[in-house]
Amino acid sequence: MAAENSSRSFSIEFYPPRTAEGEAKLDVVHEELARLQPDFFSVTYGAGGSTRAGTQQLVLKYRQQGSDVAPHLSFGGTSEDEVLELLASYKEGGIRRIVALRGDIPSGGGSSMQYRYANELVKFLREKTGDYFHIEVACYPEVHPDARSLRSDVDFFKQKVDAGANSAITQYFYNPDAYFYFVDYCRDKGITIPIVPGIMPITNYENLSRFSAKCGAEIPLWLGKRLIEFGEDVDGLRDFGLEFVTSLCEKLLDGGAPGLHFYSMNLSKNVSQIWNNLSLSQRK
Ligand code: FAD
């Protein structure tokens, strides 16, 4: 796979903290990571509307502080009018990029809530806001857990692109071949937009393993066994994780990936270290 873009995109994701203390910590993390000059930060959104105000407030605050920020957005339990209100506030706040998702309805979201697929949201955004926003969508090199097959998942991915998505960010993965095969498969199906790998630093085996099982991301057998061996040795696991993820990123960039999107988990240390290991600020 040859390099797809002369200019690569490097971005960092946060989630809205639940407490004032968490937000104060994130403010510091944002300040530290902003020094790396990522192309944008993004802030996740609870599809049940649980973080609606939190997402909006963080996005507008960090935008005011000079960062480019992209809110994640989904219909979830939110009405079209509420989505339009959010969009109006984002426009007014100088936001130009949205990550459009179906989202996962959190437990307790209620059985009356209907999923609305991400392609419907992309279509809605284009109808209501034209070309104003750069629209990112999600995609899944190891196939979305609800999908019947790789083919149907990619067909639905294509629907999001046909509805007007400009670029995509992948679910995280630890096997670079999964990404390269997926990109080739998408290109064969006529999907031409940039597909930026999502990168999850490794800091804690139990959390990673639980989360990966839920979202359908594979931890290769050898890697899982290696991580388990660290046991209580937090520093050892962290050092190994940094080295492994740096090498994964290197393979992806050398293979032509059009950037990287870091799932920071609201922590700065791992992302900045990988960023510096890769000299990303010079690689755009
Ligand atoms: P879709 O693209 O709508 O696809 C969902 C599933 O339905 C897939 O299996 C697809 O194959 C299938 N499908 C799609 N269209 C149709 C159709 N018309 N008919 C039948 N089946 C269809 N979750 C959050 O709650 N908040 C976030 O902020 C958030 N941010 C994320 C950011 C990234 C980069 C990624 C990769 C994931 C994120 N997620 C987030 C998780 C995401 O919401 C879940 O993976 C969710 O289950 C699917 O969202 P989607 O937008 O990919 O859905």
C-alpha cells in the first residue's frame, strides 16, 4: 500500500469526565497534549445522550483555547431538533469537524430507544449543514461485532461514504495486517476516503481485555500472554506497551497509513511518548 496522502492527520481522543475533578485533570492533559500540535482533538459522546452537555462544553472550551476539536455525535435517544441545536452551537463556536456515529446505547438506555445507523446521521448532516463540516465516520478492520460478515460491514461503511463522509477512523487493533487487508478490501469496493488507524496505548491488561472483548478488537494470543506475565509490574507493562505500540504505529505509517488517531483514555503520558518516539510533529 503506497502513502495515500501527502498530508497526514494525527489526532487525539478524549471522553467527557464525570466529575469536576476529572475535568480539571483533563484540562491539564489537554494543555500538555496541545503542545504536540495534533491536527485535532475529538471528544466522545454517550449515545444515550448521557454526555451530551459534557461533550458540548468540553469541545467549545478547548476550541476557545485554540485547539481544533471534533465532537462525536449520534442520534441515540436524541431528537433531530436537539441534534440541530448542538450543530448550531458547534457552528457558532467555530467547529468544522464532526465524528458521526451510530453509537452504542449504554445499559439503562431503555428498550424504547432506536438505533439510527451512522449513514442516516451523515445524510442528515449533509442535508442540514451542506459541506460545512468535515465528517469522520468509524470503521472496523476486524469487523464490527454486530455485522453479519466483512462484506456486509464494508457495504454499510460504503453507505456512510456515499452519504458524504470525508474520512474514517478505525476501531483499534494490534495486528497491522488486519488494517492493510481491510484498506485493500475497501479500495476494491470503491471506498477511496482516507482510513486512519485508531491506536489504543496499552496500560492495563484486565481493562484492555474486557474492553476488547466488547468491541470486537483482537488481542493476539502471544500479546495477551506476554501482557499477563507482567502481573503487578505496572512499569514493565507500560514500557513494553509503549515499545509495542510505537512499533505498530511505525509499521502502519511505513505501510502508507494516512495518519493516526490516539485513544488517549484522558491520559497524556503514553500518547506523548509514542508521539515523540515517532517524531510525529515532523511527519505530516
Ligand atoms: P454503523 O456504521 O451504523 O454500524 C453499526 C453496525 O450496524 C455495523 O455492524 C454495521 O455493519 C451495521 N449496519 C450499518 N448500517 C446498517 C443498516 N442500514 N442496516 C443494518 N445494519 C447496518 N461510541 C459511542 O457511544 N460514543 C462515541 O463517541 C464513540 N466514538 C467512536 C469513535 C470511533 C473512531 C470508533 C471506531 C467507535 C466509536 N464508538 C463510540 C463506538 C461505536 O459507536 C460503536 O462501534 C457502534 O456500535 C457502531 O457505531 P458506527 O457509527 O460504526 O455504526
